[in-house]
Amino acid sequence: MDRFATLIEILRDRAFQKSNQIAYTFLKNGETEEVSLSYQQLDLEARAIASHLQSLGATGERALLLYPPGLEFISAFLGCLYAGVVAVPAYPPRRNMNLLRLQAIAQDAEATFALTTTSVIGNIQDWLRENPNLGQLHWLATDSIDSDIAQSWHEPIVRSDTLALLQYTSGSTDTPKGVMVTHGNLLSNCADLDLGWNHTPESIIVTWLPTFHDMGLIYGVIEPLYKGCSCYMMSPVSFLQKPVRWLQAISTYQATHSGAPNFAYDLSVDKITPEQKATLNLSSWRMALNGAEPVRADVLQRFAETFKPCGFDLTAFCPGYGLAEATLKVAAVRQQDIPVFLAVDGDALAQNRVVAASSDAPNVQTLVGCGRSEIDTEIAIVHPESLTQCQAAEVGEIWISGSGVAAGYWRQTEQTAQTFQAYLADTGAGPFLRTGDLGFLQDGELFVTGRLKDIIIIRGQNHYPQDIELTVQKSHPALRLNCGAAFTIEKKGEERLVVVQEVERTYLRRLNIKEVVGNIKEAVIDNHGLQVYTTVLIKPGSIPKTSSGKIQRHACRHRFLEGSLPVVEDWKESSQNNAEFQNLDADVNSLLTKVQPDNPEPKRANFKQNVEVNIT
């Protein structure tokens, strides 16, 4: 694939060499083959769209791609590349949606065009009149373009370093920024994916991930084109409504490669019935990507055990780590390797130290390795303040360099310098991309522990919010998985823990508040030695998330402080007992030992019951 410098060259070659081969098939409702595209058809549609864009003087401009799930997005994306237009993938507009993110993207990208379908434009006329900033864009329905104009297409001057797209970051910790991804970045990342996951032209990929998200775009759209293999696609909603559709497609088409975040594997375990499982054959599934941050050992083990009778093997899991600023992938477990589970001491981890522990040790945490880098990617673990390289058994910020690292943020010179042009203070090595993620390397394997900006520091100890959130969600069946946020607020000069958590819809009318909140407080004290200052239970579907399903803890904190969360019930430590409880909570383990120094455990339950009485 070294002979190609751009995606245009690849598709032109595919259209010539494999003209009639089906490249993409869209499954209506996740089950029925609705439409397919051969390489020849795809090339024809891309040239027609490009020709029309060129006639409008769009070359060099930015175009929003606002498509519902389907194959129209692929034709439009490649049509932009064929026209020398910078593609800006984003979610399609719909009625009653919050437009702030879309408006921010359009403004930041300085977009002049918006590409979508005839049906979408027909449905949003009133919406466009009410939103003049978006209404003033040149809206174009690409599915209405006559394919005959493809012959008028003129191939643009495009090189490896030509900007292909602006991939807007998910905004899990900050305002979305446009990552400048070049043709060279895309081809380098695809080559990286290829080496680790052993794609062949006979590979079959199944995906339901949204194409406006980097994983859905690059692994679901660009990688099949790069390798010349087949891809079956479905809507994210089709999967969410009926998770068995994803695994059924893998079974039906004997897919070899597919991936999803943590929650999708958990949802499949919880929602797929024994009767549905009996119809599945997952023995062809050789590479099951889990790209969540961080990947959870219990998720992998639960899924593997549940679907083992269907032919799925734990060794098929390929946990990985990546981000938009690195195009997609940084590191991942290779297809032929077994995932690495590492048991570490949780107390040491809170102090940014990596200490191995036995699986039955107190406060043990099991981390999942995210594999190794391929191609030319270099990973360094760095002290985020001193900017010096960490020792082998220390947690630090993950820094990376290589041809997959994007060119920077669109027209944000200062932030580009801060994020993409970092140098080690002790050796002068660089430039590196500062990821903002925390982790460590062990024997070349990358372990990701959390987000630098999300880290919770209480009384000098580090706590990872995702660990607290999981503890909360497992404390009572009324609480939804992957639908909570833990963060701190300052109260009287100290950081205090706040938990915001969605409630399962089926529990809304029969919620035992005292029981749920009591379980949350007890579980957090048990597992983390922390007192929850405030617990807020909110309606299902209302926790702020990114387009890729990551919890937006900073946005949640902002809504908590301004009082705009859709609260079902909340509980706050009373001011009357604040000082008293702070003293009690200053060191829970120490207090328990004082209650009964020789054997604190028998007194633990009574001690907590007494505390419960004092603060409620």
C-alpha cells in the first residue's frame, strides 16, 4: 500500500482492479440488506459529488457532513476528498435537539457548505429559519446529484500532507476542537491497524459505530477501503434497540473483525436472551476491539464467559487505546496475542505508583493492557508538571509521536503548540503529542488508568472517577451502568465528592431513596474510603455525554452547580453535621481500627450504621 499517497488514489485503484466487488452494505433495522455499493459505484458517486462541488467553487473550503446512518455519508466523504474539500463529519440535525455543539463546530471550522440528504433538508426547513448561522450555509442534498456529471470531474492536486478532514474532538473534558487529519495520517493509521489486526482482502467487518466519530469513520469506512475488504453497517439505534442485531450480523456474515466501547459488550450480556444466544455462531470473530478508556477486565471476562457457548473466545479481544489527535489508534493488543490482565495495589495506584498485587489482596485493581504501538509510534510516560520521563513503575501522562499524529488543531495556534509540540525537559526529545491521559508502560505494554483533567484529589490522594462511578452503579439495581459522573466541588476550602447518577426507568415510580443513597454511600466508603458529600439521582438519558458515549464530567459539574440537572431526588450532607462527619471521615480505616484494633471488620457494619444516623 506504500505506492498510494492519498485515499483518492486508493479508491481509483479499487474501482479499476475490483470494480464489481461490494465494498459496503447497509442493514436496514440492523437486519435486512437495504443497499450496497461496489467500488465502481462508489467511485462514480464520489466523482459526481466532487464535480458538483467543484462547479460551486468549493475546493479548499470546509463542508459539514450531516448524514443519518447509511451509505450516503461514505459517498459524500469521498466526494469531498475528490473535490479537494475538507470534510467535517458531524451528527445529523434533528428536531428538538441541542444545536450548540453543531453551531460551535460550524463556526470554528468556518464551514461554507453543509452536505446531507434530500429527506434531512426537507425535515429541517423551519429549523434552518430559526438558526440563521447554520441556515446561511450552502446546503446540498448529495443524493439528488446526477451521476452523469461525474465525467466533468477534475482530479485535484492532493498530496500525502493535504488536509483531508477536521475530526472534532468528543469534548469529554473541554470544548470540541477540530483535529487536522491529513491523507498521510489516515494511510499511516490504516497501515498500523493492518499490522496489528491481520486484515486481509477476505476480512469481513461489521460496525454500528456512528461515522461522524473517529472510530466509526476510520475503522468502519476508511479501513475497509484501504484493505479492499467488505463491511456491513447498521445504525447505532438499531443496535441500542436490540443489541442482538450486532452479534447476529457477525454470525450471519461470519465477520472476522468488529469493535465497540465497554458499554456495548455489557449491554449485549444484559439484553441478549438465552433463546437469541442459541442462534449465534461467533467462531469467525477473530478481532473484537474494545476501545473504551479505560478498558475494564470484568467487561471482557463477562462477555467472553456469556458467549463462549456461541464460539466466542476471550483471546479474540483486542483492547486498544487511541484518540482523535492521533487519527485513531495509538496502541492495541495484536490479533494473535492474549489480553493482559494486571492486578495492582489500589492504594499505591492512588499515589501514581504501580505495585503488583495478588488477585485476592485488599483494594486490588485489575487493569487491562492496551497492547503495543506499531509502525513508528513512540510512547513516553511523563510527569505532567516537571515534563520529565517517569520511572518504569510510575503513572504519568501518555505522550506520543509518530506519523499517525495529526497536524494540530484547526486555526488554534496556541493550543496546537501546547498539545502537539511538547518536549521532554530532561532530554529535549520531541515533539510529542500530550494526550491528557494517564497510564504506564510495563514490558512494552500500555496500561491506561484515566484522564488527567478528570482525576479526583481529596486529602492528597488520587482517585479515578470511573472507578467511583462503577462502584456507585453496582451498589443498587436501580442505577444505570455507564450513566453516572463523579467529581468534586470546593466547600469551605476542601474538595468534596459529588455523585450524579441516572436511575433506571423501571425504578422511577418505586424508588426507595433512602436505600439507594445508603447503598451508594456505603459502597463508596467501603471501596474508596471517601464520604459522598452530595448524591444526585437524575432521569434516564440525561447525563451529559459526548457523541461517542463518554461521560462529560465537566459539563455535568457545570450543570450541577447551576442547578439545571433533571433531578429525581438528591441528598446532601447537612451543614449541621458537616464538621462532625468530616472528622469521622478523615480516615475511615483508622477510625475502624480504633473501634476494635485487633479485629476491625466485625464492627464495620455497626460503625457505618451509627454514622448513617448521625448525618441523616
